[in-house]
Amino acid sequence: MVGKRGKRGSTNDTLVPCGPDEVRMEDGTVRIMTETELLSRRIDDATEESLDATRRMMAMCEEVSPLTCYT
């Protein structure tokens, strides 16, 4: 079958997984991210990690809060 090999940049039915530094276009092709996109992804990842840490900290504070009333 011609066109079913799943090569990067092809527009066939088989979706090739994107790498961490790649982005899938609307037409199904895969291209390497620009430097701006890579920096934006790093910023988003750092923001998400910070929000997760804040959520964990708030959950710990909520767990400990009732205990401090009895000490």
C-alpha cells in the first residue's frame, strides 16, 4: 500500500506520534517546533508544576488545619 508508511510530513490516515519537540499541524503533518514555541512550552510546563505544588501545599494545610485547633 503506497502512502501508508506513516512518514513524518505525510498526510495519510496513519497518525505518527509527535516527539517532545514537534507539533502536529491541522492537515496532519508533523513539524519541528520553533524556538519561541519551545520556550512557551517550557514556561507552560514550569507554570503547571508550580500550580501542582501549590495545590499539594493547600491540601496539606487543609489536612493539618483541624489538628491545630486541638493543640
